[in-house]
Amino acid sequence: MKTHPVLVSIDLGAESCRVSLLHWHGDMPAIRMVHRFGNGPVADGDALHWDLKRICRELERGLHRCADLAPGGVDAIGVTGWAVDYVRLSEAGKPLAQPFCYRNPRNARAMSALHRVIKPEALYAKTGVQIQPINSIYQLYADKLADLPAAPWANLPEYILHWLGAPRVAELTNATHTGLIDPETRQWSEELFSKLGLNRDAAPKVVAPGTLLGTVRGTLSKLPQFAATQLIAPACHDTASAIAGIPARSGAWAYISSGTWSLVGMLLPESHRTERACTDGFTNLGAAGGGALFHRGLVGMWLLRQCMHTWDQEQGWEIENLVAEAGKVPPPDGVLDLDDPMFVSPGDMPTRINLQRARQGLALLPSGCAAAPHYASLIFHSLAKRYAVVIKEIEEIAGQRPERICVVGGGNRNELLNSLTAKATGIPVERCSVESSTLGNFALQWARLDEGVDGVSQTAIAACAAQLADAPMEG
């Protein structure tokens, strides 16, 4: 194994996808954003699909650029992405159709039908996964209700690895998001497949984060830079990869993955599948190197983004300017109920915020963009207060109080929100990488190449992440 491996990270996002290159300037690592392209579902009647052909075409373009930038060759490629969506395959491993998007209306119908077979409380007790219509279990049940023939399938990140030459697998952190994994065995739940009449043979083999899957095959392998490139399943789920990108540290710590949506949680030794955990909306997902990511999802900067979309019709605002101006206005006279369902859909968010304030008996904020700093301040204070409640709930359920909070993702640049969070929780807040998912992807690959065995340890992953933590982001 090279002391300074040259690696490629593919990070699939529902809004944008990235191809990044880890290379070296002497002994100093650097991460270069080589190719980025927009992504989004395509409507087909009342259904939504992903344009898989376009995604693969753009990824291939990015990989060719990586070859140009790495004349000495690429040691490995890893892929992360969002969970739950999958590609149905022919026996030859080719896509049978464009994959469904998790936001399809069919999921809600399948969810209702499935819960007539297995009650949601029983399902949570079995898997520990938050009950949401987007979960793969409901999508696979929707396939069954639609009489689609049973077919082998792979979640999207693992499909991209398969497209590059790997066998069909399900990496554990991604597999847990399906809602079909038994957390005790860390394998598919035979009981759930049997009760629901789902084809167990169609499910891929479950592998640990950091599993070597062979080398690149196909046309890409004809390039000398990819002739011996290894394919590695990192933590294929982007959140698990982002948490893996947090450098080594001692003691108990919490994390906030802060972006359009916020995930607030802790890395725990084992899952918690109690009635309290279910009622409070927590999920238990696989973590790189073992353990469980125990967290709750909340609306995050989505609220402000939607407000900004409305204000852009009058006057443009930049996030950095809004954060600065929000710190200058008086604190709000109340906070928002961020669990309100009306905040989930896109639309005129300032009006929705005022509708809730009216129900709370609070004065309405002016609707124009001149009041943008007041809306931003209200949103930041509301997020900080909600973070504090969630962390307190975790402390009560898991019996651990974090000594620090590590913030990853774009929200870690928001100094106002970070300071409000520290004040509301009484816990120091530390900023980690904005691109923590990419960093974690690289750390998993490097740890696998370094240790030489599948299923790398948290210690090895964190040590590699620490060496990459200060790597400059280029491009």
C-alpha cells in the first residue's frame, strides 16, 4: 500500500453530485473537487425517477478528469450517497428501469398496506429505524403491490460501485436505512422478508464498511490510471460517512449534521429500540467501525432557504450576510415548532412562519425581505433550542451526556447558530469539515488500504480522518 494513496470519492446527492480526488503535495494531502453536477428527480406522470443514465455519464466525465490529474494512477474509488432508493437489475446486472425517487406517492400507500401486516411499533422494535414512507422497505412493498416481477436490486451508491465493476452488495450503513436489517445480527431480517412476502434472494449480500470489492472493470479500466484501481465500499450512506470524517477524539460527543436538514445524535455502542425512542422520533443506523448512529432528523437551513427563495423575487440575500445581520437584531420573542408538518413542503415560508406565530399569539413579522434578518434570527434561535431538547432526550435515553458537539456540513460556518447552540445546550461546539462526507469516504478507503482487512476499526478510520482534517479543499 502506498504511504500517500491517491483516491477518488464519489458523493451522490439528491440535489448535486461530486467527484473528488485526494492527492498529495509531498507529505501534505489535498482534496480537489474535480467535477460537480446538479441532480434531481424527473417526473413521469405522478411518479418520480432518477435519471441514472445521466448520473453515470457525468460520473464518467469526472473520473476521466481524475485520470488527467493523477498520471501516476488512482489507488481506489469509494462511493457514498443518500439511502433508501435502489436500482432493480436484470440477471446480467443491467438496470431494468430508471430507479424510483423516495418522494413517490406510491410509498404512502404501501406504508399503510404494510402496517396492516406489521404494526409500526413492532417494526421499530425489530429494526430501530424511524418509521418513514421513504424507507426502502415501503418501496419494495410498493413494487410487490404493483406486481413488479422480483428482481435483484442494489441501493444507488452500491449500484455505482457495481457499474464500475464490483459485485452486487449492500454496505451495512446504507442497508440499515432500508428498514430490513436486524441490528442484532447486522444482516437482513429473515423474519421481515418472510412476513412481508419479499424476495430474500433479490437482496444483495451485506458487507461491512471498508470492504474491498475488486478492481475497476469495463472501459474505464483501459485507462492506465485505473488499470489496477481498487473498488471499496466505504460507509456508503453519506451521513455515516460524514460522522466517520470526524477526527479521533476521546470521551462522549454528539454530532449535528447541519445542512438543508439537521441530524442531531450520538455514536453509541448499540441501538436503542425502546418505546420512548420510537415516540421521540429517533432512528438507529449503522456506523462505520461498529456501533449505532442514534439521531433525530429536523428541518434545518431548509426554512431559511425557502424564505430566501421568496425574497429573491424582491431582493437577493446571501447566507453569510444574513447570518451577520441576524446577529444584530434583538432575540425573538418566541421560537418556532420545527416539527410542524407545514414546514416540510416547499413554498412561501415567511407566510407559514407567520401562520404559526399567529397560532402562538405572537406578533407577525413583516413579510418583506427587509425583515429577513429577523426571520433568520428566529430560525437560528429555534434550531438551537430544538437541538438542546434533542440532545437532552438522547442523554435521558442513552444515559450519556456529551462533552462536546461536533458540527459537520455547511451549517458549521454559521457562527451565530453555533454560538446559540452552545448556549442552549451548555455544551462546547466544535466545527468539523464542511465536506465531512467526502473526508469520511477518503478516510474509510485509506484505512482499508492501510489495515489490509475488510471491516476496518473506528480507531483506524478516525486516525486517517485526523490526518485529512486540515487538507485544503481545491477547486
